[in-house]
Amino acid sequence: MSFIYATDDPPENHIARLLLTNRPAPHKPSYGMDSPLGLVASNFLAPLYLYTSLKGKFNAWDKLLAKVPPEIFMYPSLDIGCGRGLVLMKIAERKKDVAFSMTRTPDPVYGIDLFIRGDQSGNAPEATYDNAASLNLTDYLTLHTANFIYLPFKDETMSLATASLSIHNADKASRKIALIEAARVLKPDGYLIILDLAGYIGQYKSVLKSMGWSIGLYIHG
């Protein structure tokens, strides 16, 4: 799908690269924990942080993605700061499901991340690939190393963009740019779903309202 990229030289697809290595697939996926440093910083709120990181976000994303019309999953999707791929896999699973009821293969979900281990334990393209392979989802996703303040995609190419506990890792100026970039690559009728920490809600709402958005922002505190 070269038409989706902003340049003629798109970043490497880690899924395609690792498929060539015949890397053995694990028996089940493993998503690690969001920002080990965040756990330390949370202090007396650590139990709540652990719940959100290890279980709460799973349930939240099931509910959020259930609100998205099935036909949206036929078109290109983007997971911003995908890490080891929890949301990436959930979207790929929905693409796999709709493939059985449609006349063509759905477009992939694209995951982008800088794969910084401080943002998520064990964060690496290989870990994301292993999760996709364990769930037999490698045909439905593409994985790039890329920065969410400069998405390597053309304008209005994505039907869905998601971000799970990722945008807050950047500084204030970069968070604003990340939201502007997410809006840029979305189609006019696309969906933007963000799950993040409560302290960042105000900035996200302000930036999106300044661009004319009134719906499509979901926050988990």
C-alpha cells in the first residue's frame, strides 16, 4: 500500500522483516507493563496504576472499540505509540473478523512506536511481532519505528487512529503536535480514540476543539 505513505521511501515494516527469519511464535501474547518509571512515580497510587496498566486498559479498549462501526475496520487504521501491541492486536482481530463477512481483505492496521523501554517494559519490535504471531494476526498489521510527531503517512488516509497511554510520554509541545498529526492523517469521517491519564485531558480537549473536533475523544482517567 505505497499510496498511503508520505514519501517513496517508507520506514521498514518489522512484521515483514521478522517473518523472513522464521522466528518461532510463543504460545500466548505478553504485553508487559506501561512505564516501569510510572509505577515508581505513582507512589501510594501504585495499586491503581498496576490495575490500569495490567487489566483496566484491556476492558476499556474492548468497550471503546465496540463503539466503532464494523465497516471502519475494513480501511487503514493507525495505532500511535503501539508498544507491544495490545490495541494493535485488538484492532487486527476485528479486521480478521470482518474479513469473513466482506468481499475483500481489509486494509492493515499500522503500528508506530519509537520502542523506548522506559515507556513500556520489554518494548521492542520483536515483542510486538511475537504477540502478533502468537495470535495469528501478522497478515493484518504493519509495524514501523516512527515518531508520532511526524507520522509517515499522507493526509486523510486512516479510518481510525488510536493512542493508548502513549501521548503523555512526550512534552507539552510534542503532545499538541501528536494530536494535530493524528487529525491530519484521519479521513473526514474517521475516528480518533485516545485513552490516557486524567491529568492530560484538558490539553487534549483544548487542542482538538481548536481544530473543530467535538466528538471522538475518549479518555480513561
